[in-house]
Amino acid sequence: MSDKPTHLTPKLTLRRITLNYLKHDDRSVFFRPSTFFHRAGVAFAVAIALSFTALAQESPRLRTPRRGFEGRFDLFAAGIFDAATTLDPNTAQGPGPGPIGPGPGCNLFPAPPSVGTTVNLSYFGPPPSTTNQSLVGPVQLLKTGPVDATKGTITIPLYLGHLKNGKNVWYVLLDVDDANVAAELGLNFSAKMTFMSNAARTANLDQNGNLVFDKGTVDFSPVRSITPGPVGQEFPPTAAQPGAIGDRDYSPFVQILNAGGVIYNAPIVAFGVDANDISFPNGNVDYSKVHDQVVAIDPVNMTVTLNLINGFSFGKPVWYLSMDTSIPLGAAIEHNTFTPLMAALHLGGDDTFSSPIERIFISTNGAHDCANPQRQGLSADLADGFRPNNVVGGIPTNALDYSPAWDAQLFEWTQDAISKGFRGQVREEFQILTFVQDGLITGPGGGKFGSSGFSINCTIVQRLD
């Protein structure tokens, strides 16, 4: 059997969803789902993605080398990058802007406590979180490497494993379902990952302690590209192509069969290449060979630097990694690997017995402009290239129900809420659920609010406050 990555067809991806028809105009895409799934969000998010996949795979641009831009990340970190004038963020390769953006709508880093006081910051003691992590203040949760707070990146260990046929698998470790292993290695602990085995690939440790994976490959050569909708309504886009595509057996979640069946979150960041092919310790990464979230990769010192993303959890700003998504559209927007096996995760049952997921809430039509402190959502992301300031559920130190597999719940502000000036930047789960209950927020297109039928692999790195 060939180990060459297999590009999925819409028929393969539509194992659980069928569609009756597709209608398209110059503003939006509408779908009527079959009786198998009734959620408007499912049809909206998944079907639009599938409709783009086959077209994108036929494009001759997919094999074009995708090299990064010299010095680009320093510009982002300094807050002087102008995505609208410097380059098109929807066709740029790589991670996109970092979390330190040019205005309050694209930079969630908290102000120091000395603001408005009569003394400078040096007079203040450490934040309460240094004594108790549940209290206010910053907490680094993924502890495998240093966070660069000026650039919004983290540098963590790079691992080398192999497929059974000997091909190189370069990967990172982020989360695990064993609390003791998490504490020993500095990973995030997630009890919910125990219920991911149906969506995990498998591996065994060899005599040298290296992982040998049974299957699962990733093709990093496709060219990421998105064509936004019209100004002011950029989401949904009219076309989208992810920058990396896993085969039908690929998932970032790995169960190690000869090590207690422990499940790790181990996304692939490069595949089937030698060390000298991916040696970019100072940036200027070739994204036809490496994951789009990589800022720098050093196979000599075995480290990789990854871009961090702004978000909120229960009102607190957080930085997280975003690595894999179960549908092509989501993977294109997230600068992720399209990961088909993640579609096997059970969605819609957050926090119930056997649920492997936690929820992520994603606005489709929030306010635009990095200068606007209320900025949020996918239309804003597609307009300026900065990330949408999503809201996630429980994270370590806030709750017990953290999972790196986030069940996407897309939501839309109603026109009535917008016209009355109620639309703003929401920052926590129960605030959003209350607005749904009050009729200010619905699912996409005015549909029922709930799971949108796809998941995203996002690891919490740091709570900022």
C-alpha cells in the first residue's frame, strides 16, 4: 500500500452528512440538510467547506512552493504590520499575524496594574496566581518551553518518529490524558482525551524509545488560499483551500499501544522530509514542507517555534495554539492541517459522560477593525488577517473539563441586536448562552444555535490574566 497522502473527495468526507441542494448568490451560501442532520450550523459550515475542496485540489497552484516572508514576524510582534496594504492575508502562507496586533481589537494583552496609580510597576508584588493558579494573574499552562511575550510565540521540543515504512514523522507533544505524565512532561492534562480513541491514530515505542506510527500522513505542499465574501460580509468566503491536508488515517491524537494506551495530542509539523529539508532556525520557513503555524524550526537542536493566538475563557484572555481542523474551510481559515479522522469525534455532548470535546464559540459577524476594542469574528478575520478572538470553554485553572478538541459553535448577531447597538465583544461561555436565550444571537443564517459539526485542535498555552 502506498504511503503517499490521499486527498479526500467530498464523497469520503460526507460519510455522516448528505445534502439535497446548493444555492449560491453574491452574498452567501445556503444549504438544506437531509433528515440525517438538522442543525443549520452543520450544513452551513461543513457543506460550504466540502464544496470548495474538489475545486481546490484540481488547481495547479497546489504544488507551488510556499515560502515565508523575511522579517515578517518581527513586524507583527512590533504591531506595525498592516495586513491590508503589505500583503493579502488570505493568500499569505504561514501562521498569519501574531497576537500582538496594532490595536485593542487585535491585542488582548492585559495592561499592567500600575495604570492609574501613583506608583510605578516596580512597587507591585507578584500577581495572586503565583500563589494559587486559580486566582487572577498570568499562568503558563503548556510548560515544555518558553513563551516570548513580545512576539506571541512559544518554543517547544521537536520530536522525530517514523511510519512503519521508515518515513520521517516530525511532531510535537501538547496534551495527554494521564495527569502524572502531564505533570512530568509539562503538558496539559485533559481527562476528556480518554474518550478520543475512535479518532486517534496508533503508535508503539521502539527499543530506542521512539514512536513508530501505524499510519497517518500529511501533505504540506498545498497553497493556502481564501476568497472572502463582499466587504462587511467576508464570511462565508466564496472559495477556500487549506495549506495542509492529512490522509484519511491522520489525526493529531495518538494512542500509544505499548505504553498503557495513553492518548497524546501529537500534531505532525513536517512529514517525509530529512532534517536538512526543514532547517529554518531563524524563520523564513518553506511552508510547502512545514505546518503553517511554524515560525521557526530547528532539527539540529530539536525545537520548533509556533505562533500563538488570542482568545478568551470565562472572561480571561488566553493564548493558544491552533493546529488541526476536521473540515477544509476551517483548516484554511485557521492556518491548520485538514484532518479527516477528527470527524470521528462525537460532537454536541459537551461535558456529558464519554464526551471528548469542549466548546469553542466563533462569531461570524462581529465588529471589524483592530482599532475597535469590540472587534471579533470570522468576517473581521477575513477582512484584516488578524485572528477572530474566539471564546473557549473550560481550561486548566478555570475548570475541570478542558479538552484540546474544540467543538465549533458558530454564532451570528441578529440584525435587530446590531441595529440596537447591542453587538459587542463577548468573552465567556455563559454570556454567549444567555444572549442566545435572549434572542440576540442565533446560529449562522438565523438557524438554531449549537454544534456546527466540526472540531478544531487547539492547545491552551497561557492564561494572560
